[in-house]
Amino acid sequence: MVKYFSRIVEERVRKFLGMGKSVVVVGPRQAGKTTLLKHLSEVYGAPYFSLDDPETLEALKDVKVFRKLVEGQIFFLDEAQRDEEIGRKLKYLHDLEELRFVVSGSGSFDVKVKVSGELVGRAFRVELLPLSFGEFLLWKDERLYGLYDECKETVWSYIREGERIDCTDIPLKNKWEEYVTFGGYPEVVLSDSAQEKWEVLSQILFSFVDRDALSAFGVRRRSLFLDVLRLIAKSVGSLFSKSSVASALGTTYHTIDQYIAILLYSFIVFEARQPLRSFSDIRKRPKLYFYDLGLRNLLTTDKRPFPLRDDKGRILENYVARRIREEEETVTFYRKKKTEIDFLVRNTAVEVKLTPKPTRAIIRAVEEGLVERVLLVGGERVSEAKGIPVVPPWMV
């Protein structure tokens, strides 16, 4: 029997089902949605269906026929994007047949078939992303995960409430460097050798490009789409200008805008934006980060381990951005005149540096009341710099 590795999001799915709600699971290809649904179907003793199966797809043409296949009051449905009317059918099964379900599909399905829109008030939306660093540790070493989980809670208590960081150094550097080199796609994490990990990442990349971007979203210029991805990978953390990218690649603003929308919808990249203080702020350029650093590193064609890389600063910043995205859902940075803040989390400035030192701009931001406190992320041990707490990235 194949061993099941737990995902933290499973607890949320169970909670929502216990509340009598259904669940829509979204996320990128090969992040573990099928594995999660099959596992939960065993836990609940409920049927699992995939619309990759022609018989299931045929049965679902008539929801009353499909209803007869569900013996109890709950079912699990994968690859939902195969049926363009799936949202309306699930709404019927939820309302009139009083069924609960967990449904998932590829990165494009919630855009094309609008499942979440049909199920407003009926289903909770849950993201299943490549493994977080915490999940990576949980799969690798439960003891280390326990230490990490305790430490990160104190760090986030400081970020949110200003409570004292009460945690000593923990030996996570090697595990963290592996994680930020190869990322957190489940099959990559479970692969043995570096060569095998890169091969799996290549398969994931081209599966997304060919099946989502080209087939589902109708991208016509495969090479241009890959060029955009590579450019984003190399400029992670920089302000992203669609017009500049369009000019550099000899295409139109509209094309780049379309490609970025696809990458956002498909959970390949996410945005960080400045705080919205006026309508004009909407037009300010965002920063783009990757959900998975292994995929990002593959696109740069640099396969060296983290300590040997020239882009360690960008990797570190991307990692912290992903952690903030996990905790806060939205990622914000600040840039005005001479004041720049890497990340703004509630009333805390989070500054990311390989060698963490408070800048004059950050100290001024506290003095002027722009933020209440500062956290420096970088280095290899817990310390302080001019009274500001410093933590290594593997404790965030």
C-alpha cells in the first residue's frame, strides 16, 4: 500500500464537511489534489469519481443518473473542468439532492466553468499549493516540524501583535536550502536524486504549458509564453512592467496581460502590491513571485544548490513572500520617495536581507509612525540589530 503523506489543508476540508458545507479545492497541477481526494474518500467511505473516466463523464450528463452512483450523502469529484456545466450540476446536487462533495480540477477549471461562482454560500474554496516549508518538514522529519511549528508561531505573534519572539536557533538550514532549491511539489519532494527532481520539475512545467496554457487557455505562441515565464523567474521581486516586457519581447501589452492572468489563475505566480490608498494606486506596478521555487529555479536554468547560487537574495525574498501569502493571503510592499519596505504585514515592516541590517529608511518608517515594528529576516541565527529582532528564514 502506498504511504499517504498528510497535508495541512486536510483539516480545513474536514471542518467544512462537518459544517454541512461542500468544498472546492483549487491549485496548480500535480500539487496533490487527486491524492487528497482519494484519501478523503477512504476516510469517509464515500465514492471517488474522476471526469477523466469516460463512464463518469457520460453519467454526469444527466445529474439524476449520476445521483444513483452516490450511495450516501457525500462524494469526491476530480478533474471537474472536463464538464463545462459542472457548476450548475453541482448546485443542483447540493440544493435538491442535499449532497455534500469535495470537487477539484486543474488550475483553469474555476475560471472556465466558474464552479465557485455557482456555489456561493454552499461551498468553501480551499487552496492546495505545492508543499509549504512546514509540510516539507512534516514529510521529512516530524520532530523538526514540531520545533519549526512552535518557533514560527512566536515569530508570527511578534509580526501580528508585537509579542516577544521566544525561540532559540533550530537546525533547519540544510533542510531549508533543499526546499528553496527544489521546491515543494509532492513528487519532487519524494524523489531521491537531484537529477530525478529536475526531471520531475520539467514534466510539471511542460504539462502546465501544454495542457493548461495552450489547451485550456488557448495560448498560441508557446515559445513566447515560456520566454515570459523565464523573464519573470529571473526578475523575481522586481517591479513588473507589462509594457516594458512587451517591448523587450516584441509583443503587445494585451498579450503580456493575458499571459500574466493565466499564470495567476493557474497558481504559478502571485502578486505583491502596494497598499491601496487611492484609485490611482491600482495602476502601480506589482511584484511577481513563484508559488514554487523549484519551478522558478528550473526556469532560470541554474540548477546549482542554494549556497552556490548568484541569486540567493531573490530566492530568499520569494520564500518570505510565499510564507506571507500562506499566513495573510495578500502580500503587500511599500515604496514611496526614499522609503522602501520589502513587505508590509499589518503594522510590521518585514525586511529581507542575506545579511540583515536595519536601513535608515526602516528606522525612519518606525519613527514617523508608518509601522509599529520591524522584523529582519536573514542570516543564520536568532539575534538583534539595533534593538530589532532578527530571525533566519527557516523560522518565519
